[in-house]
Amino acid sequence: MGILDGKTILVAGVTMNTSIAYSVARIAAEQGAKVVVSNFGRAMSLTNRVIQKLDPVPPLIEVDVTDPEHLASLPDRLSEHVDHLDGVVHSIAYANPETAFADGFLTTEWADVAQSLQVSAYSLASLTMACKPLFSDSASVVGLDFDNQVSWPVYGWMGVSKSTLQSVSRYLARYLGPEGVRVNLVAAGPLDTLAKRAIPGSETFNEVWADRAPLGWDTKDYDAAGKAVVALLSDWFPRTTGEIVHVDGGMHSTGA
């Protein structure tokens, strides 16, 4: 028996097998869940190839979190594969790599900032509310985070978006808690994902973690964060909501 036996989970944002979302989808299935994955646009073909490695191969649906029609039709399209949802994993973030990262913070135009905030933070709320009609008596929403208690080099407006994501998760926890919905984040350390490679100068993070993480850090250990997400999706955290679980080798707890 697995800790997700009988549960149905949507994992939104699976793109590569070198990602936390992919690890979540694989581990959740190993732990007994029925998994549905999503992506959108040109990435759909890549996702479709990648998920063929999973057993069983999960259904793939298209969800563009910036498209109101996609969100409005999501319950009906999910219902073609599952009759309810017990959990949602939000692995979605974007900022224009040419303007919103590195040294462009002071000159980034609002259009690029707005896009980053909508895709990376607001979508946690919009996706959750789109899925809500399928929630059972209790449900768990887990977002993927990079802790932004402090400013970071090169991270720019994505750092602001992650701070916003953290606030969105707390307010969702506040308003959805009475309906049995838990909302938490997993803040992972830097991993060699497609998203990280899009950030100019992101190798800086690897150097910081290698020097300061008490438990050490492996930039290719996607399963460490994946297991934390699956644990939060399970019934083993029945009274935990509005929380940020750090899976970063302990780096968040250390000073200079």
C-alpha cells in the first residue's frame, strides 16, 4: 500500500524528466495515486514524449493558466479521466529571460512583470479555483517555490513573483481551510531543471548551496523535493496548511 492509495492528483507543469514535477508524477503513481498531468502549447509534444516513461502513462491535458477558457473548461476536461481530485500540484513559473532576470530589475517593463506575476503566482489561485469543483471533502494543493526571504543575485522579478506566490498560498490556506483544502509550498534548492537553465547566471546558486547547505546539495536530486510534495499530498499532514517546507539541504537556516 502507498500513502496516496485511491487518490487522484493533477500535476500541472510537467515538461522534462529532469524536473520536480516529473518526479512528483512518478512517485505519486508509485504510491498508489491516479495521476493526470498538464502542460500547454508547444510544450505538449515534449511532455507527451516524457510521460511515456511513466507506468502507467498518465492522461495529458492542455492547461494554459493565462487562458480563462482553459480554466473554465478544466473540470469538464478532467472529468473525462477522473471523477474527483484529491490534490493539485502547481509547478508553473515564467519570467522573460531577456528582461526580468540578471541586472534588468530596475528597468523591466510592467508588461513583463505582470506576465511573471500572473504565470508564477496568481495562477496558484486561478488553477486551484478552476479545480475546486472536483475537490473531495478534503484536498491538498502544493506549489513549488524557491524561498525568497532575501534578495538573490540574477533572480530579479522572479524573486518578487516567488514572494507573491508565498503570500497567495497563505491567503488560499486562509479562505479554503474551512472547506477542508490544505495549501502548502515546497521550497527546493537549485536544481538543474529547464527552468533554471533559462536564468542567466544561475550557476551562482550552485556555488552558494555547495558552500553553505549543512546537508550538502545535489543539483540533480529531483526526488528529494518530489517526495516532500507527495508527503504533503497524502493524509500524513492533515492539519498543516499555509506552510513552506524547505527541501534545500538546510541552506535557508544558515547565515554567512
